[in-house]
Amino acid sequence: MLYFTKKEIILLKKINTPSKVQDFLNSIPFNFETDGRDTVKSPIRVLREKNAHCLEGALLGAYLLSLQGFKPLILHLQTTKNDFDHIIAPFQIKGLWGALSKTNHGVLRYREPVYRDIHELIMSYFHEYFLDNGVKTLRKYSIPLDLNIFGKNWMLEEKDLWQIDQKLDKIKHYDIAPKEVFKNLRISDQIEREIGKRVEWKKKK
């Protein structure tokens, strides 16, 4: 198990609002896992290795929110088999839901806490979730997973947190809409597809 340094603790304390957490997540380079090894790094490793993919960013975001009194929650967005799933860190303020998100694209990002329930929050991602050909792919979402069930030190683990990834797959998921709805979806407009191709961090060759 690792431990935060005094310098790291001072930094974490400065990131004291959901908006600041999102800004911090945006500043971290994207983890392309270029060494060929899949990872689920803990927050302390993300800080030190200075990169994160969506799950690692959600874990760090959830931990930073917990320092502000929020429950450390993450939530799984499940797609069709030909697309990539996504993980967000939902939070609630005055009964309304928002979410943190680490993504390399111009969509599927931060959500302000203006949504009345989790389903409404998830549906805000539906129209932005599409393949390069414009086909919309979001199909299910999980109940929020409270990271407190993994003990007091999950954020300090040196090993990959595969137990969290596995739990996300097993917890209850809901269809976002009846299956027959997906048979007649309109593809995204060309301009939307072009915007969707824009990335924040480019993979090094």
C-alpha cells in the first residue's frame, strides 16, 4: 500500500469543488495503455503516473468528491458490443444529480447537477454516444457503485483495482429504453460526427 505525501495532500485539499475536480481530471493526460497492459490504477497511482483512462479518472474523481463530503460513487454506461463502455462519477447536490467524467473526446463529459434522478442524468449522454458512422450505441446503465464497500484504503492500492472493475460488471443494470426503440434510431448528423472525432490528448507514436 502507498501513502500520500504532504505535497499531495496539500494539492488534494485545494481541489475542493466538483468543478475543480473536473478541471483537474481534464488536466491529466489520457492513459492509452500503450505498453500493452490493461490497468485500473488507484487514485494515488494516477497522481504519480500522471495519466488516466475513463475508469481511472472516475475513481480519482469519486475519491476527490469524498474529501468534500460526497459519497464516492462510480457508474457504468454500457454500450453495444462494437463500442466502448464509459464510467462516470455521479454526485448529488440539493437532491439533483451531476457527474464527473474523464474522456478524451469532446463529448461524454462533465454534467452539471441539474438532473432529477439517475436515469435523467444518464439520458443526457444518449445522443452524444455514437460511433464514427453516427450509430447511437448507449443501451444500459448500472446503479451507482459506492466505493466505500472496498474498505478504507482502495485509493492507496499499488495493485490494479480489478475487483472494482469486476463488481461494476456484476451489479444491477437498467435498460435506458425498451429494446424495440433502438430499431429505428436516427444516425447522428455529419457535423456531430466530425465534432465527435476531436480528441483532447493525442496518442504518441
